[in-house]
Amino acid sequence: AILYSLVETAKANDLVVHDYITTCLQHLAEQPDNLEPLLPWNISKARCR
């Protein structure tokens, strides 16, 4: 359910799903307690479009 939510959130915000998931996983590996930058409206559009 969590992965589905991430996919649908990426789609709803016109992000490339693969790039968004990859960016989220890389960020979580480095900074697991800092989730604010992963919100679709905060993420760098250049990284996920």
C-alpha cells in the first residue's frame, strides 16, 4: 500500500515514477529522519521529470 501511494502521488504531481522512487530511496538511505524534502511539492522537479 505504501509503494502504491508513492506511485500515485508521483503521477498526480506529474513526476516520472521511476525517478521519484529512486530519488526517495537514495535520500532515505542517506537521511532516514529527514522526510520533508521527499514531498512531491518539495522535490527537485529536474530530478524527476
